[in-house]
Amino acid sequence: MSKSDYLRLADTIAAEIAAGTLKPGDRLPPQRSFAYDRKIAVSTASRVYAELLRRGLVVGEVGRGTFISGEARRGAAAPGEPHGSRIDLEFNYPILPDQTALIARCLEGLENPAALDAALRQATSTGTLAARGAAAAYLTQGAWSPSPEQLVFTGNGRQSIAAALAAVVPTGGRCGVEALTYPFIKGIAARLGISLVPLAMDEGGLRPDAVQKAHREAHLSAIYVQPAVQNPLGMTMSSARRTDLLRVVEALGLPIIEDNVYGFLDDEPPLAARAPDTCIVIDSLSKKVAPGLTLGFIVLPPRLRESVTASVRSGGWTATGFAFAAAQRMLGDGTVAELARLKRFDARARQRLAADRLSGFDIQTNGKCYHLWLTLPAHWRSQTFVAAAARRDIALTPSSTFTVSPGHAPNAVRLALASPTMEQLDTGLSTLAAMLTAGEDDFDSTE
């Protein structure tokens, strides 16, 4: 069979998915059976399945087989945009009931002509001295106290990740990432022409020996890691693991892009407190304040300042003057710190509710964060569970969204706890618990 023939067969399967003949959660036959049914070689069947994986139309669940992806109609494995589900457990946007009033008080006067005129002018990647000072003071955490000169700004956290990647990983280069990781880095890396190399994890987080092995085999240019409140697993690296990881990375001469966006929910300072010349710290205001009013921070070693600022400018990732003006006010008067404090309490209250409603099921989290990882019972599959929850107007994220290697998704889902009201969260978690107990066939038969 020619290359065009196997692609045509993949197109046929894709058309069946688009038409709804094959639905999210449906299991494709084993490749040998598929080859027999289609009267093709097993090697050709393997190429068809690989092409479907590449397109994001199917997902492989370890030890279970290949299933139609819940993202199949979008043709992408990364999250889309919030879609108005009654109970959104897919996106983490922590917004407290009274926070808008708190922000409004802080921004009073910004609409005055003189203040607004200054806020609407062109900004730079390094902002103003006042903005850098306010940001450095706020970001100080435990033993870590960045200087204002280390600060570079972008429009949001994703742009900060992109700028850091572009500065330290060349086009065609490789960056090591946790095997289950923040999903948007996959699209960022693809657009920059960077290959992501999945690094093995255990209950303590990223394994230092996995970094050594990957660098030996693939020659990494950097690693991207979330040491505090890891997304999607929620873990925070222990002090011993941090020491071991830094020892390996510094011996290999690899820069670390350290995502600290969820770090405000925990007490552990960034890795940069121990290795300031190795780590580029990424942070933003989106989780602490609101997704519609954000600013991205990059805290970097002096040796990388020029390359990162050039990356921000060339990428078009410079923040707006209004974002600088609003952020400077909120950082300077303690509004951001107060919101972060309140959200720490809120996250823990939501975790307590989740632990109660999902008692007896296999969940992983650290009790301080806004998400948890739910490993499904054997009678459920990840994609099918997500589709069944969607029919009950509950949005979840399947494990495949967080995997770097297509076809290596565990049988699990991530639950984001931040967006619903507590009442909605209670209802959603209780519904999911009933689904988990009843099983796929029994629960659907009651509809």
C-alpha cells in the first residue's frame, strides 16, 4: 500500500468520526484485527493508527487500546475555550464572589484622563522602574527575593513560557518536560519548532535520572518543570527531590524554565532560590487576580536578560500599558496579596469538599491546589467518562490532554475545582461519584 493509500484510509476513519459513526470513547479494534478486516498489512494498520494519533483523533490508553478522542471533532489534543457548561471542571479560573469589588476599589482613578493617558501609551518589555520594584517585592517568597533588574514582562503566563523557550531552545532543539504537563506548552513548542521530550515521573515528581537519560539520548537544550502545585497532578517537590534535580541539571549545564503560576498556593519557594543562575521563573496574575486582567512575569539570570527581552519583542509578547498600570496599583497596595491569601483558603475548602464527595476513589492532589487527578475504575475509560459527564453538563479534561507522547495516556481525568460556585461544585462532584460507582453501562441505562 502506498503512502497516499494509508492516508486515504486514515481520512476514511476521520470522516466516520466527523459523521458521528465513531463516537468519543469508542474503541478501535486491535491493529491486527483492523488489518485483517481491511485486508491490509499489519504494518500499514500501524501507520494508519499513528496518523490518527498525530491528528489528535484517537488516544491510546496504556494497556487498554486505542479510543476515539473526546477532542476528535476539534482535531486537537489541547484544551479549547470555555464552552458554557453548567458545571465547568475543565478550566481553572478562581474568581471569588467579592473580588471584583476589591479590584474596582484599587483601580479607582485610573479612568481619569491624565492617568488613562499614561496607561494607554506604548509599554516596553521591562516596564517601568516602579513596576519592576512592585513586582519584585510581591514575588518574593521565602528565601527567594528577586531583584527588580531580573524582571521582564509579557502579556500573560503563556507568552512568558513562549519567550523563555524561544530564548534558550533553538529551532529544531529539544526541551525536556514532565510526562504529564501543562497542555498549552505543546502548542507553544510546536509553533516555535521545538520538540518536547517526555521525562519520567514518580510520586515525588520529575525524576532526576530521567533528565540524565533524556539528555544522553536526545541532547536537551533546557527543561520545563512545575515544582510547586504541578499541573495536572498537584504535587509539590520535596526539598530532597529539588536538591537532587538541581545537582543533575547544573552538572549537565541545562537551564530550567520554572513555571510558578500556581506557586502562590503553596509555601515552597521556587527552585531559583537555590539556583538563581540556572532557573528562569515564570509567573502571572491570571490565577491570583482574574483571567481578564493579567500580566506575565519572567525572572531570569542576568546572563539571559538580553536574549529574553529580544525574544519578547520579536514575538510581539510585550504587555500593554494598561496592564502595567493596573498591575502596579494592585501589586503596590496589597490587592494581589489579599486575593492570593483568600484564594489559598478557597482552594483548601474546595479540596476538602472534593475529598469528601470522592471518598473511596483514587485521587491525587496536595490539598492546597485548585485541581485534582482522578484515576478511573477499570470499568470506565477516560474518553468515555468525559463524554458521559458532558451529557450531564459537566466539563472535564481527559488525561490525553496532558500527555506529551501520543498513545501513552493513563486512564484518568483532571478535575479543575476553581470555576464553579461551591453549590455547583458539590452537585458536580456528587454526580461524578454516582457515575464512578454505577459504571458506564449502568449509569447510562438510567437516562
